[in-house]
Amino acid sequence: MPIESRPLLVCPACGEKLLADAGRRRLGCPQGHGFDAAKQGYFNLLTGAGTKFQADTADMVQARADFLGEGHYAPLVQALTDLGTTAAANPVVLDAGAGTGYYLAEVSKALDASEVVALDISKYALRRAARALPSGFALVWDVWRPLPLADGAADLVLNVFAPRNPQEFRRVLVPGGALVVVTPLPSHLRELRAIAGLLGIGAGKDEHVAQALGPGFTLEASRRVEYSMDLSRTDTMNAALMGPSAHHLDRAGLEHTLDSASFPLSVSAAFSVSRFAAV
């Protein structure tokens, strides 16, 4: 089906097609359910009890935006772009767990995407995603729920350091579409973990991805991205405070701990980037 005639969003309340008005400030369905954009440009589609998962805070999002803005993960962006190629010209790209939209913006630009959708449970992250993706859709959503996208809506799904919903990823992908998953390797940020006591990364995490995705996907390619970053004190603080460990870290205590470190600090970056085909 041509991309321009393919349904994209579905109403979370009734499952009918969800359409945007001309200015993309309101989404509505034939059953009368409607969602207005927040002033920052994102839509909150969560209904009922919302989500039980802990969203990234404003401080975490600020730390991530500042860290990524320094270009420290540029090699990861390149790997995502390399493995995110699609058979479709001007593809539809979904980022499930998009955060600030950093990766989606870069990949969609490289692929000249016709439509982009960013999903995340943090409204603070999606405020930034909406700015980074002015012609796309930034939607507050819980990735563990049925996704608010039509069957076969996307040509490419990105999943970067985020929860995975294999059945839903397969449903929203066109046959032969691609899923690109990024997981941290055990050595990722190991020097910072030793200093700041960040949460550890289990061995074999990347190897479990293919098994967890199930029969709907087949592994096509995988790449390890490993390099060293020279981080300033500010970069180091941001790296510690932008991830899930930030929910448990004491900022003042971290500042005190870093007083004994020498900067720039050499810190390992290590990722596994895997491309799966929808079958």
C-alpha cells in the first residue's frame, strides 16, 4: 500500500482511525474521541489509569539533552542510520521509547522519512521531541500497551535503551519492515559506574534480545559499537543523571564523589545495535 494512503494512528479509546487537523493541534476519530496538543506540541493519549512505570523527570531529560547535544553518542547515531535503511523510499519511522527524539530526528533526516512518530511515557522528554520533530507526532504512551498505530503503519521501528513489546512491534510494521534495537553492553560507562555506583548491566543482555522478540522477527545484522569518551565534569554529571540510576542518585553526593576524580575522564561507551526483519 502506498505510504500516503496507509493509515497511521488509531484512537486509544475505540481503535478507529485517528486523524490530525490541518495544523496538527488536535487528533480526532469518527467516534468523537479527541485529543488536543499540549502547548509544547505533544499529545497525551494515555487514558484510564495512565501508566505504572516511572517516567523520566525534567532533570533527567535536561541532563540527557545536554549530554547528547555534546555529540558523545554520534557513533551510535551512525550505526542506527546504517542499520536502519529500508526498502521504502521516504519511510514511516516509529521510535518506541523515543525520549527527547534525538535518535529519531537524526535517523529520519538521513532516511528522508515521510512521517515520524515518537512514543514515550515522559511528557518532559516529549516536549523536546515535539520541538525536534516539528512535522511528526510526539505521543505520551506506555509501550507495554497496544500501540496507537494501525496495522502495518511503519516501515522502521527504533528501540533505543527502551522496553520492547514484540507483538505490537510486529503488528505495526509492514511485512519485511525493520526493527533496530540498541542495548548497552556490560562495559558501557564502566568507569562512571565504579565512581558513582550506577546500576549494573547484566551480561548477555544483547544476546537475549533475539530470543525475547520471538518468531515474528529474524536477525539480519548486528554491530558492536565501542569507543572511549573524554568527559568533562559536567558531561560526567549528565551521564550519571540522565539514566534510570538517576531515580536513586543523590546529586549532592555525586558532586562530592566527583571532587576526587580527574577530568577529562575517560569513559567507555559500548552498545549492541541489531537489525531484525519482520517476518
